[in-house]
Amino acid sequence: MFKIFIITLWVEYQDKLWVKYAMPLQSKCNDTLFYDIKKQFDNSSIDIIALKCTRIKDFKIDKRIYNNEFN
């Protein structure tokens, strides 16, 4: 059986820290995933600060993210 991950991203945009869920779901979570995602935003004003991989079975939705309480 294979694992599916939900990716949580911490991004900096206009000097504010934002927390967002990345889509689509991922089947791998390793060190290169962070650099691959960071590379996608090289030519934008968004800076990827961190990411967290959570297996689907361990995932609990954080309503603070949807309510923008972190921003």
C-alpha cells in the first residue's frame, strides 16, 4: 500500500507569513520536494519558508488556516 501526503506550506508574501495547503496531493515526501516547490516560485514575490508533509490517515484539518487566523 502506498502513502499519500497533504502538503502544508508556510509562505511569505508582502512581509506576512501565510499558511496554505498545497494541491495536488503528493505520493512522495522527501528533501527534494521542498526545493522543487521553492523552484516553482523563483520568479515571483512569494517565498517558501517551510513545508510539512502529513499522511492522509494522520491529517486533521486546521480551521485556523481556513479562517486566516495565522495572517
